[in-house]
Amino acid sequence: MAYVFSLPLLKEEYLSASKSLGVLLALGGVLLVVLSKKREGSPDAVPHAGLGEILVFASAAIYALKEVLYKRWMSPTPPSSSADGSVQQAAAAAASSPPPPSPTPVADAALCVSLIGTWCVLSAPIWLLLLHLSGIEPFEMPPWHLARGYLIVAFMMMVYQVQLFAAIAITSPTFVAVGQLLVAPISMLIDLIDPKTHYTLPPPALIGTCGIIGALALVIYARAGDAAMREALERVREWCGWSRRRKRLVEETAEPAAVAHS
């Protein structure tokens, strides 16, 4: 989804056959990994599965749009004045070329994460109060061992978000989105290494992992992949044209021979 949103919203993004193939390959790899894990013992009947799938799709779309908008609004540097002091000329020149990356990607990411935390602090009490008064989810103060876990997870999430936004500013949302798909195979690898889990890696998961790694390579080397695909397509066109010319030549030489024979 990040690649789909990047095409109309980011000037530096372009329709790439290599990236498109990489995104499709990554999606197929993730499906193989997820389905193999489900086949290994996850319950088939899940209550409210349809609603959960809709929420997952909606959250994935919003998440991808957030990454692309961050790249568009917070990554580029503002246009500076040119030698003759014309800001308009500098802005026009910047519009015709891809924007340069921000010189402070980590600071920009920390600022964005701080704004997210501020919004959560301001809005969370309202949602907790509404859920408590409505009886949907009554609120109780968590014990210390749970509160400690919340703090640890919140700190790790903060570090993760800062690194994520900084990576988006330095690279691209498509590269980051495909790279994040490695979470599923890495978690399966950890389960495979841990002797307590008694986990065996199914063949579909192994194929899916290789597909995700291949997709990441296609996204990283997109320009080289596009050039190779264009060269291969030109060779196919040349071969098809040579075949058509050869067939036409055979037909042209066969007609006079048939007339002379008759």
C-alpha cells in the first residue's frame, strides 16, 4: 500500500516494474508465511474474524498513508534562495527535481513521535472515560507488574517509531514497508532456534521467506532491475520482429515459386 500511495503523492517515486514485482512477491511471501503458521495449529474458527480483517485492512491503509505523508511533508528541506536572491526560482528548480533528504532525520522523527505521544496523553483519558462509563471496557488501575510491562513496551515503541520515521526520511516508504515484512520470518526463525517452542519450519514458510528477501532485493536494486527488464523486452521485440520478417520473406519467395510451378 505504501507504494500505491507513493506514486501519486511523492514526486521522486515512479512506476517501476521491479518495485511492482517486488511488492507482489513480498505480499505472496507474507501470505505463505501466515498461512503456514495458521496450518501449524492456529484455530480456524475465530469470532468476529470478518470485522477483524476489515480493521486490519483499514489500519494497514492508514499506516501506509502516514508513512507516505511523512516522507512528503517532513522529509524534504525547504527551498533556499539562489545566488541572485530569488526564492521563486529556487522553488521552481526544486519542483522540477526530487527533494533532497532532510539534514536532521532523527530529530524530525523524534519531534513527530513526541507529537504522537502528546496527542495520546491528551486523548487517552477521554476514550478511557467513555469506555468506562459505557460499560464496554471498565477501567481498573493495573498492578505493578503489568504497569512495568506497559512502560517497557511503550519505551520500545518510541525507539521503534523514531527509527522508522528516520529510515523513511533517508530511504523511501516502499523500501521501509517491504523491509518490515521481514518481521514474520524473523519471529519464526527465533521460534525455530528456541528449544522450548519445539517449532519446525514448514516448507511454505521457507519459500515465503525467500520471496520476501527477493522482494527486498528487487526494491533496493529497482533501477538496475528496470534496466535489465527493458533490455530483455527489447531483445524479445527484436526477436519477434526478426521472426515476422523471416516469415514474410518465406511467404514472398514461396508465392513466385508456386506461380511458376503452375
